[in-house]
Amino acid sequence: MALQWKGDAMDRRQAVLAVLLGALGMLLVGRAPLAGHARLSPAGTVKHSSAPIAITPDGATLLVVNPDSNTLSRVSLGTLTAVTELSVGVDPRSVAVSPDGHRAYVANQGSNTLAVVDLDAGRVITQVAVGDRPVGVVVSPDGRFVVVAELGDDTVRFLDAGDLSTLLTWAVADRPYGLAFTPDGRRLLVTHLLSGDVTILSVRPFTLYLPLILIAQPAARPTYHALRITQRATRIPTWPHVAPAPAVVVNAAGTRAYLPQTMANGLGLNTRFDTTVFPKVSVLNLESETHQPSEQVSLPETDRPVGLPWDVALAKNDTELWVVNAASNDISVVEIGDPTHPRRTAHIPVGDNPRGIVFSPDGHTAYVNNTLAGTVSVLDADTYTVTATITVTTIPLPPVLLHGKRLFFSSARPDLAQARWISCSTCHIEGEHDGRTWLLQYTGEVPPGATPVITRNTTSLLGMVETYPLRWSAEWDESADSEFSVRFEQFGTGLIHDG
């Protein structure tokens, strides 16, 4: 358990008295909201999960991060046009909006900062230094705290939304990524990119008003804010290997959490495209804090073959699950009114590398950001159709590099993958690795005396062009050898053609 105090300076005697009176103060004032902070908005108006796309509570403005452009786009939903594009930092990954709709917070993975945007003025008002590789950001439902997942430090940082000072930095398991508050704001769920673990932090914020007799200058009447957190970890006992697990969303009742995941069959022999990885949505019972295997959604069976589920959202009074599939460039809509018998409702193609989804406050429109297209798809949630595509940025990459990124992150073409199932990024998550050990056959020339089937750790590809060979087994000595993976592991028809 950790307790963090924040406020004006107190001498030792005042601090002791404050602690002794803490319980009394909580009884007197409970969980009163901070002055100037919004109370919990109506259900559905603010998404309390980290995502690369967000909507203001009034439904008037859409906010989208553009990682390759290092910008945040503000989209008018009245005209369906991008009105401004703000430079926010290097490699922005997620954006969150305060419950009152006046501020946005952007986690910049590449510059290790949290950009704070004044939405009324339309400008960045400050950059806050945070930990290594911040990827997720979320605002507590009552607007008191901004929380950042720091992938590189394995920490979760709580900041005061008022003055942006750090209240607490909490060490968690490896690679924290997705964040979601329960509707009452008392629990924070944290996913871990390369495992099926979910860390649950119990959050008990309160405001303590000290009696005037303790204060040297009674007119000042300072306020002290406290944050109490208890860490608990829940293991999702599905497959022995889970990666990635990038997001989590909680239903309105606070009883279920939904996690898009890809399960891996790393030690299977003679695997095919449909026995290597398994795109699913896992479900947690938040009342018992247990995994619910009977409610798990197997996307290829419920919908059709898809690749790399990355984000989820709930619709129609939490009876529909909308799953964003980043590799196959589509949306799976699943009816979960009967949680043990999910049924396909719709399948909607969108743009290149979709990463996030958010609904309008009335629930009739969904918005999906297509990261490698620089667009947002506008979806009618009643007819399950794309009604518009909004350009939000021009991706400033050389055409050949942008084309290569689209190939790397895609399973949507038959030359890249069979049945839209596996992309390069399925195992090389964000160009790195999946933390897995695979039992694979040689795809290139087998060295004399070598065993045809060997165990291999997935390698990170960052900087790999300078350090050939491309695999630990050394049979790939040039970039073109990745064609073997496309043909024999992703089971695509191949990018290289004879003649």
C-alpha cells in the first residue's frame, strides 16, 4: 500500500496532527471532488480507457494522435473536417480528454513527455516530463488524476490534474500498456503488452480539509489531497503465450473487462496460419477478479479470420463488442447479449492499420483512426457501414518507407498472408519482439548437420539492418530473405515473383 500527500508546506507538528485527523477528515468530507474539476460525466460521454482516439464530452470534437507526424489532429464532427493539427511531441501514442472537455493529454512515446492541450484555445500549453516510453494515458472519471503507462520503466504514473505534479509512480509488471478505469474510478486496470497479466490498482483518492486551528494563517485554509493505492495482479489463465495485449475496456456496470489479445502456439509442430496465433477477446469478471473462459470471444470463429485485435469498444447498452483488428484492417462487431454464445453482427473494412475506436455520446456513430492511412473512418453504428473518411494528417515519410510500413503491419493482402491472419507485426510487435520462443523449421538453407526444427526467440528488428543476419539461426543474411517468412510462416503467396 502507498500513500502520497500533496499540498502546502507543513512543519513536523502539523504533519503529525494532519495524519491523526485524517480519518476524521475523510468521515467529514469523504471523496469530495476537487475544486474546479468536473464530476463524473454521464455514462458513455467519456471513454475511460487509453486509446489513440478520443471524443469530447459534448460530442463536437474528435482528437486523433498521428505517430509518424508527431501531431494531434482536432476534427470538427459538425463538418467532418480536421480543423487543426498540433505538434505535440515525438511518436504520440494515446490521447485522453478531461471530463469537463477543456483539456486533452497526449502520451508521447518518443520524447518521454505528456503534452497538455487547451482545447478551448487550441494550443499546447505545456509539456510534462514523464518516464521512459509513455504509451497510455487516461483521466480518472472524476477528473482528479491523469495516469500514464510508462512502457520502458514498467511503471504507472499518477499526476494531479490541477498542477500536473507527480503524486505517485507505481512499479508494475513488465511493459504496462493499456489503461482503463472502472466507472466509479476506484480501480485502474493495466494490461501488459507481452503477457496475459492484468494488474489491478485499487485507487482511493480523497480530499482532506484541516481544521482552522491547525493553521498559522487561518484565512489560508489549505487543502491536502491524498492518494491511496493497493496493487493486485490477476493472471488470465488462457494460453501460455499472449502477445500483444494492448488495450482494455470496462463495461458501464463495472462488472466486466474486455481485452483484445493474440494467443500464440509457440511450441507447436507443423503449424499452419490458423494454428500459429489465435486472435481473441478475453473477458474478466471484475466482481470476482477472475478470467471468464466461457465468455471469451474467438474472433475467427465468431466473425471471420482477422489479424491482430488492438482495441475494443462497447455499444448498444454493452450488448455489442466492436473489435479493431490492426493487421487485417477491419472491425469485428460481435453481439454479446448472451455472453457465453457470442454471435457475429457485422464485419466492416476500414483503412490501413486501425488502432483505436470511440463512439459518439449518443452511440449512433463510431470513429476509427487508421494510423498508416492518416485518416479516420466514420461508421454508422446502426447500419454497420462506413459513411465518411476524414483525412487528419499527411504522413511525412518517404513513399517507399510508408509503403514498407504498410506491408509490415498488414495481413490484409493475399500476397502477405493467408486468410488475413498473420502479419510481420504479429510477432515483431511495433517492430520489436513478442517475448516468445518458437519451435520453427529452417526456412532458408539448412546448414550441414543442423537440426531442421529448432527453438528460436523472436528478435527485435530495431537496428537489425546494421547487424545481419536477421535470425539467431543465421540462415537469413539479407533483407529479401524475409520472403521466406511471408510464404512459409504467414502463408502468403509472396512479394517476390519470378520473371
